[in-house]
Amino acid sequence: MKLPRRNFLHFAAGTAALSVVPSAPAFGQGTIIPSNATMIVERTQYFAKPGLAAEVLDLRRKASVVRLSIGLPAGEIFVKHPGGDGSEPDVAWQCTFADVAARDADLAARAASAEFESVRVQMRKLLARFERQVLAIAAL
């Protein structure tokens, strides 16, 4: 039976008030994490100098290849979408870590890699601004 639109909206609004089971929070694409985990997300944002957004994307891709070559996950790369409000970075990168220790190990591996440092030096020449956020995933 198809409900009239106003009833469906009323029903949908009522379900939003239901509590979420804290022992089974979800993030990303339906992945379930235990409530005692403290997953860490590192997100970097690259704001290119005028006309250099494509080069920033190419270099971010190279950085992900370098990450893979030194045994790290590639992470995910995002690009500015024309549907945004214009405040978005030209390129963003994100990686999720199981915990603080995993991110610390990732940082150490990057710091120990001359190839990764070379990418960083090249990237600085292309950027007007760079931002890094480190976040903990909160339970729903």
C-alpha cells in the first residue's frame, strides 16, 4: 500500500528520533566498527596556486603510489566538484587508521621515505594553501 506523501514524511520524521545502538556504529560505506575502537582519519586539503590544480592532482596521485611502494595504504583522493560553493580545496586526500598507533607508524614511514619527502617538496611549490585535519571517528 502506498502511503500519501504527507503520511510518509511524518513516518520518516518519526523514525529519525529513534536512538542508535551505540555498540554498532557505522562509518563510510557501511563498515561496522566496534564501539571501543578509536579510528583516526587524516584528511589533507590542497588549494592550488592559480592554474595548477591538475598538477596538484597528478602529484597527489604520485604520493599515493609512493605510499603503496613503502607499504602504506593509498588512501582516497577527492577533487573539487562544480556543485560546491567554491570554498572546497582543489584536491583532498583522506586515509583512515585503526588507531593512533597505526597513524603514528604511517607518519614514521612517510618521514623515513626520501621519495615521499621529494613529493612534499614538489607539492609545496604548487600550493597557495595546505590544511591537515586529524579526526577521531565518533560513534553514532
